[in-house]
Amino acid sequence: MSRKLPLAGGGIVRTACARGVLRTGVEEKTGELLSAAVLAERVGWAADLVSGMVAVLLAEHWNAADVDVLAAGEDTGGRPLPSNAWMALRRLGWTVGPAGGIRVNDRIVRIAQEAAGRTLRAAKWRADLTAGVLATWPADPARRTPKEWDRVREAVRARSSPPRPRPAGRIGPRPDPPGSRQHAPRPGDAGHPPPSGPRVRRASVRRDTLTRTGPGCLVRPTGTRA
């Protein structure tokens, strides 16, 4: 049973994050309280582990062929790929694991696959957007006319593949209210482009993935949130 809320026609999903402060932790086996310094060390080790797996995935699939496969939105059997990036990568068989024989729970691997998958999807979106802007470059880029912005949208839409998930946003200046003075496009008018590369925010890592970390250790979930 899916826990996703149904959306009305034309609706999209936005995911937001909030910073949190981790002040202490608990050793699962002994019940010993961990200081903030020890907790920060373990979180840092787990974040570095995730970043390493992300780098491996990107090194293997940072090419036009694989980016286009993911952007097409279908697996080899013609089934639609899941919207979650980590699930889409697994459907395509793009797996990864920690180096050095380290064992971690599946949540750690999913974090790495999600970060890599979003970056690969964003690469296609940014390439289409950049190509569309360059193909319709106006004589005076500082003062685009409404028709010139329409040509940009048409060029980007022609390069985009309908099945693939992509960031939603308006390209071009926002409409001016009746009677107001027209203004030059602002940087924010192009929507919200994806981040420039994979980043693992340590504050967003759940505590249930960090109970016991370290080379050769098994990370077990505790079922609590940070």
C-alpha cells in the first residue's frame, strides 16, 4: 500500500529539509550515552562513507548513454521507472556497496543511490535547459522580449523527454501586473535549477543509521529519528 498522497491534475511534489541538532546518542548494545563529540565523529564517518559510494556510482554512469537511459523513465522491460531515484537505480541494476568489506544497513546504501540518481537526473535537465538557451540566444540577452522567452521554452520542451521526472519551474520573467512597468528578467525567474553536485548534509542523516559505525562494524537501525 502506497503512503503517497494522491495529487490533483498538474500537481507536483516538493521535498523540503530542516536542520536539526544532534546532542547525544545511545550505544545500542550497552545503552551507554554518547557525547556530542563522539556522535559528530560517527556521523562524519557515515557521511564520508555515503559520499564515497556516490562518487563510485557517478564515475560508473556519468556518460551520455546512461544519463539518457535514466532520463527516458523506463527500464529494459518497458516498465516506468519509480520516481524515487534510489529505486530507479536499483531497477536498472546500478548497484553500489561500501569499500573495504564494511557492512552497513540498506538505508545507508539507499542514501547514496538517491544522491547519485538525483545528480544524474539533474545533469540531463541542466543539459537540456542550457542547450535550449544557447540555441535561442538573442541579440540582446539583457532585454529578452516575451517572444524570445517563448522560443526558449519551446526549445527546452522539444529537448525534454516527457516520461522522466524533472524539476518544475517557470522559464522566463513573471507576468507584470496590468499597468506596471516591464522589467528585465531576474535570476530567479528561471525556476529552481538542481544543485551543482552531490552533497550529503550531515544534519539530514537519520540517527537510526548511525547506531554503530566504524570500519568492520555492523550498523543496525534503532527505529528512532534524530
